[in-house]
Amino acid sequence: MFDPIIALATPPMKGALAVIRISGDNVLEIVQKCFKGKIKETHQVSYGYIVDPITHEKIDEVLLTYFKGPRSYTGEDSIEISCHGSMLIVDQIISLFLSQGIRMAERGEFTSRAYFNGRIDLVQAEAVNEMINSETKEAKQLALYSLTGETSSLLTPIKNSLADILSLIEVNIDYPEYEDIEVVTEEKIENDVGSILSTLNEIIKEGESAKIIKDGIKVALVGRPNVGKSSLLNALVNEEKAIVTSIPGTTRDIVEGKINLNGLVINLLDTAGIREADNEVEKIGIDRSRKSIEDADLVILVLEADRITDEDIILMKMIKDKKSITIYNKKDLVDKLDEDKIYISAKDKDISRLLNEIKKMFSLDKINELSPSLCSAREIGLLKKAQQDLIQALDENKMGLSLDLVSIGIKAAYDDIKNILGEEISVDLSSEIFARFCVGK
């Protein structure tokens, strides 16, 4: 039993229309008290007025749609009210229904009810939020695969194969005297678990690639002062985002920008030039630059085309363990270009070679080959845990341990897969997941 909840499902701002969503037990009876008009059968639109049943004051002229559970978003009886898009009207309607015993929905509560009512699994539930927050067509497509259940289906063969192995092991342990059952040998476990592990490895690999498309990457532009980092940022985002002067140390904080490169969202950070500084404000900016380098998925080191300084060498050492691209700015300063180096002119927005290098590094030429992928941090984390559990089971099998001990790792992997789908999940974890949603979804 779920108590009735209400929330605005459209953005809280003035518009032509607003949609108010209500779901839970007895919503039809409660809403009918405040609706002047006849509520039609499920999935049909009704016309009428929202009216205060005590004062008989008309609040607004509305269209109302009733969805009888389980054929609704939440899997329970639900109603959506389309009213005029004034926040005054929205507040009046919601206040009226609050006075009738309906409570305000919490963040993500409509979707969590869909999950707890078994209408969607946890992968699909997370995809709802990913659809809302997607910034590229490619990220939206990945979320859509999950929303329609195609991504969850990747786990079905793995879950079934693990269940088959566990069942066979249990029969072998409990009924060793039966001669008509298949004997679980070390070779069988190695072959069957090894096959599952191979499939799992491929899913993880594809998921990590898709995660980059879904979440984008953080790119830190680093270099000594006045080397052209701010000009490069402006060229990349195609606007004057950062202040550009000939005075070293102009950038004293992190300046951010964002571009969509062939479907990959790149979050750019123009950092303060790293050098020894006496100015306290500049020192703070330099410290933040070092932190940005640590957090970045990719570092673009900007050097001047005609010279390498001691400061440049220090920066090269600083980023040696990071994924990085070194570029040479102000290419007009040199007469002959080295084919092995990436030259640009940030001031003239001549940055095509840099963009091509990023596309090559992240295989953006294959971005149109998207397929269903488990690519959220939670999903990949659980996949990797299942991977380690199966590796442990294989190691113990090679060591000749008994079936009951080998089965512990296999059972743990089976539980990991079920956790991805939300088939075995704690209430605390589900609350944490749905708290990321907006109210009304």
C-alpha cells in the first residue's frame, strides 16, 4: 500500500501549461472530490475545473488524465492534471490536494514506486534520470537502451548461467549418490566460469567506453603563464570565455567551458599558469591548477612552438603519469614544423590538429556504433566485483578446493548481477539512488 503523493512534473516556471502528477491509493476518489467534471476511463482525457470542495471556488480550467494501475508510470493508480502554467495556480492546486490528505512527493519517488512495484528494474530506473540529464544524442541513446530494457538483457545469460552452475554444484554436494546427474569437475567449472568471465570482461570494456560518452571527460589546459591557454579555451568553446592579455598570471582561478566534440562532452578547465609566484592570490590559483591536473581525465599541455623552458620541463614531469596531449602554440613563430609535433595557433583558432588527436585518442570515429551498455558508476563497480569474485572462484578451483568453497565466489558473483538489476538491494541504497532525481520524477 502506497499513500498518495503529489508533485509538479514540469519545470517550476511560468509557461503555457504545467503538469501536476498524483499517484497512490485512492487517488481517483480524492481527486474526484475536487474535480468538477466526470473522470473518464483509464488513459482518456477529461475536461473540467479544479474546485475547492468547501468554498466551491474554481481554481483553474484543466485537462485531467487517469491511469489505472498497473498500466501507469508508477504501476499504481495515477492522475496527471494539465493546468495553466502560472506558479500561483500550481501552488493553489497542490495546496488543495495537500489539504485532502495527499502529501508532497520526495525526489525520485514516482520512479522509485515504479521500481518497487516491479514495473521496471533498477537499470531502467537509473536510465530515467540519465535521459533527463543527457547532454548529447549519444548519451540519450545509451539511456534509451537502458530504459527499454535492452541493457538489462545483457545480464540475463550471465545470471542464468551462474544459476545453472550453482544449482548443479548444490545437487552434487547434497546428492552425491545419484548416478544420473552431471558430475561437476574442476574442468567443467574452469570451462563454464571461464566462459562467463570472458563475457563479463567484454561487457565491462564496452561499459567503460560508453561511460565516457555518457559522462563526458574533464580536460585540464596547463602550461606556464602567458603560453596561450586562455586563447585555446576561447578557441575551443568559440567564445571569449577567458580574459586574454600579454601580462603573465592573468588567469588566477579555474575558468570552465564545455564543448560537444562528435558526441563527447568535454568539460574544459583553463588553469592558472604554473610557476613560482609571490602574489598570494596567484598562489591559490596555482594550487587549484595542480588539483585540476590530478582530477582531469585528460591533460593538454600547452607549450610555445619556438622554445622549451625549465618551467615546461617541470610541467612535463608533473603530468607524466596522466593521459595527456602536448601541443605547441604560436606556430607562426617557427619556420619549419616538426611533423611529429602538434602545432596550433590558438589566437587564430587554428586548432584542428588538436581536435583530431582528441577524436583519435577516444575513438570518436566509432561513436555512432553505440550499443546497449552498462555504463553507470554503480553498474560498472558491481560488474568489476562480479569479475573479481569469479576470478577468485577459478583460482580456488585450480587449487583443488572443495565444491562448497569454490561456490562461494560464484554465489557472490550471482548476487552482484542481481544487485545491478535491483533484485537484491537494500532500502538505504535505493533511497540514495532515487535522491539524485528531481521532484516530480
